[in-house]
Amino acid sequence: MSLDIACQDSICALSTPQGYGALAIVRISGPLTMQIFSQIFRKHKGDIEAMRAMHGAVISHDGSIIDDVMALLFKGKNSFTGEDSAEIHCHGNPLIIDQIIERVCSLGARLAKPGEFSMRSVLNGKIDLVQAESIADLIHAETTAAKEAALQGVRGGLADKTKSIKEMIISVLAEMEARMDFPDEELGSYDKNFLLGRIDEGVLLLKKLLDGADYGIKLHEGARIVICGLPNAGKSTLLNQLSGQERAIVHDSAGTTRDVLEARIDLDGVPVVLVDVAGIREVDLENDIEKIGIDKALDELDKAHAVIWLGDGGSEHPFSDVRINEKLKDIPAPLLYVLNKSDVALKNSSDVLTISAKYGHNIDELKRALKKMIVKETTSVREIYVTRARQREELNEALNGLKESYRALELSLVDEVVASELRRAGLAFERLFGMDLSESVLDTIFSQFCIGK
């Protein structure tokens, strides 16, 4: 999309969900906000400049009332976007909403693009880029843990945690560049061991932040766990047991599941999509509908973040199927062998987790095992500050810059090399928080937002 980076346009949008509801909020932001607001809003009592919630009406071009509303007016830096803004709280009827937006647009505003309100907040210095991403994370959080991590981001948690590192980079660079830029001045030599200690502190802090990155990204993106196995192993029963609902049809007949079935669960804070696929076996007919289901099952294994190889406890060799084992050799996702039907199992093994999907035996242990498979760290949610792959990439770049600067300083390489690596780390922080913004970065990030956010 073509971005209005200069924020010259006035924009408007519905910022509450589409459809019927008790209330809806129409947002306006930009240089024409006050002018538009004064033409569409008629306050019932008092001064329109009172800067508080006002009760009034939105009026059409002919003076008739569109709706009885509450309105909030924000001037300049007092608003979320950092520019003149208004919110109109109207009744949640799509007919009313459309009339209000049409009226606002007729007076010079245009419909906002996805994420444009948040983008303006970043461009006007109200929030940083990580906070903007956290707003989107908060809106779409599927679990309490994901919500808590996003809320920390909205509050500027990552910026607070990395503030000392950024200050260290500036301080060490100042020490070195002063001597490089003014060699004739009697500044003396810097304390090498002191600077090494400061850089090392930054390295350790960045490593700690990155330790929880995998967990944080999983909280945001979720994980996909595929349950595979032979027909009648109990895959659909396990899906129903883990999800707590009768999501899949369960029957003794082989090949009951023909299509891919999904169920969403909260796996100790991580949003997970469980995938029940057709039992994998050889079928005779080339165009058989069961074969189509098996082909889909094999495709799902390639997209999985983790795989459960569910064996039938009533079988003599529950994990010996050649086709499944050959396929599982080619997938990067971690694999968990689970023996079902513990009540009728012919034999047990300490190497395999034994459960009963039908009666719930060892299901909690299975959930713990799955959590360890998709999240390697044991970091508390309160220590999660990285929730996007982009954030992890920039922090890794900053970490590498600090490591290389430490190595160059330790080896007594020329100061220009040390300074270059420190600047590399500093630039990574600038990109991370949005101090160095390009249109392509803005487009990539904010195109994922909802309109009106």
C-alpha cells in the first residue's frame, strides 16, 4: 500500500468490530480533525472546546441528526496518534456507522489503511515500533499468557530492558571516537578492561532476553501439533480428549477420519492448533477418497511444529509402519511416540509415553511433554519481552555486534574496528524500535493490523 509517512491526510475508520452491537467507535485523526468535528458534531450543552467527554449529536450536511452520540476530542500530543484526533461513540448499527464515516469523508478525510492509526503514533513519537507490534499482539492474543506478554510490550518493556545497553553503546563509542576524532588532544588512553566489562554486561543481558524469544514467539504465533498414526489408533479420540470437546467423529471402523480436523487449545499459555489427520495406510484405489485424506495427512506433517506418533496399544508392533517412519525421517519437527489404549496394551515401555485417550490416563503428562517439545525454555511469562521474529533478528544482530566489538577490543585491534561493530549494534536497536524507518518496514508491519487500529 502507498503510505502517508508525512501524515498529511486526515483519516477515519471504525475501530470496533464490524456488525451490530450496543456501541461502535469511529476514529478521526489528522490536520482536518478539528475542522471536520466542528461541522459534524453539535454539543447539547456547553463549549465544544471543553476537552472532555461530550454528549451530543452527529449531524448531516442538511442539519438533520444522524445519531445521538458521546464524543471525545484530543488535541495534538494528547492523542494516541500524537495529532488532533476525535472519537465518536455511536450506536452500533452498520447503517449509522456508514452514514457517519461517509459524512466525515465528505469533509476531507479518507478511510484509514490497516494499522495507520498505530503507524502515526510511531511516526509522531508516541510509541515505538515494538509497542505498536504489541498492540496488535494484544488484540489477537488467544491465551492469558499471550495477553500478559503483549501487555508488557505495550508498556514498553523491551525498551526499558535494553535502555542500559543502548546507553552503554553510546558511552563507549563516545570514549573511543573522542580519541579518534581529536588525536592531538591530551585525552589520555581509555581504560580497556573497564570498557570490556561494560560490553560484556550488554552481551549477557541480550542473551537473557533472547533466551525467552522462542517462548514469546510461540505465544504470538502459536504452534501446530499433528497427531498421526495408523487407522484406529485413537487419533480422533485423543483430539477430543485434549480439546475437551467432541470435535471429531469416533468409530471402530478404519478410515473414519477422511479430512483434516483441527481444534484450538491453550497448552499452558501457548495457543496450539491440534490436527487430527487420516490414518496413514496403503489403499488400493488410485482415486479413493481415503487416499485423498492420507495425502493431506502427509502434507500436514510438513507444516507441523511437533508430531505425535500415536501407536495402538493393542498392536504387537505399534510403531513399525514403514510408510509413516519413512515420512517422519524427512520432517524437521520434534517427534513424540505415544502408546494409546493403556487399558489393553500388550506391553509397556519406559521409552514411550503410555496413555488412554478414551479414559484420560496420563493426559496431563502428555500435555507437559508437548509443551517441552514446542517451547524449549522454562522462562516465566513475566520475563518475556520478545514476541516477534523481527525483534529476535534485530536483537541477534545487536548481540553479534557487541560480541565482535568485545573480541576486537580484547585483541587490541584498531579502534575503528571496535567502533564499527558497536555502531552495527546501535543500528540494530534503531531498526528494532523504529528510529530508522523505511516505507517497506512500515508496510510489512502495519499491513497485518486491522483497519481502525
